[in-house]
Amino acid sequence: MSKGKYNRRNFLLRVRDIQRIYTEYHDRGYSDTYIYKTHIYPTYKIGRTTFYNYLATPADRDLKELDERLQREKELQKRQLSMFEKENQF
């Protein structure tokens, strides 16, 4: 697996975590500014624009697609390796 796929996965996990925190406090009636200043910025050190961009990112969908793609690649790699193992056994 390439390094970029791990980076993308970690990014999406971070975005999903921020979205979860935001939803939790937003449902309780807290303002976006309060959530950002007291819960998001102290932990993640991101700007407000980045915070709003993260909220607009479809992290769950992208994470699911990435996991499916990684799973397909693992299966293809296993098939390829097993092909070579069979050749070496004969």
C-alpha cells in the first residue's frame, strides 16, 4: 500500500472525529463559534476555514470507498502472491 492512502485514511478519520464532536455539541444547542473555540481548536489546532471545510467533507462516504478500494487491492495482491507460491512449489 502506498503512503498516500494511509495519509488519506488518517485525514478522513480526523475529519470524522471533528464532525462527531461538532454534531454532539451542536445537537445540545451550542454555537459553532463556541464549539470551535472550546473543543476543536485546543485539540486539533486548525483554523476556522479548515474547520468549516471539514464539516462539509463527506468523510464517512469517502472512508468507506477508500476501505473498499484498499480491500480490493489486498485481495488482488494475495492472488498474485499465491500464483508465485504455486509456481515455486512445483
